[in-house]
Amino acid sequence: MEIKIRAIRTKEQYQEYLSKVDHLMEMDPEPNSQAGELLETLAILIEDYESRLGYDIPAVNDPIIIIRKRI
């Protein structure tokens, strides 16, 4: 699977990477394989994009804090 990797800048690119991650997860590649490395890289890029847009949820046990963060 060959794909041009770059930082996620658009919602369309984000959706494309999510789709590729779903496909790769179904394949269940070995971590050190080319597909495994691609999966890891895409996951890092997706996590970064979600963090920049405020998608990250704090790791707390108080649901009120989580709801306030999302609003």
C-alpha cells in the first residue's frame, strides 16, 4: 500500500486517513512490517490532528469536566 504521508490539514484528508487506518486494522499487520509502520504513522498523525482541533478528552473520572471540554 503506497500512500503519500503528510500532516493532516483538511477534514477530507482526515477522513481518508481514518479509512486507511480501518483497512490496515482489519489486516492486523505485524508491528515491524511496512503496513504496521504505516498504521502507526497514520495513528500518530490522526491523534495530532484531533488534538489540534480539541477532540482530545481529558483522562479524568469527572464527566462534568469532559462535557465542559467538549462544549
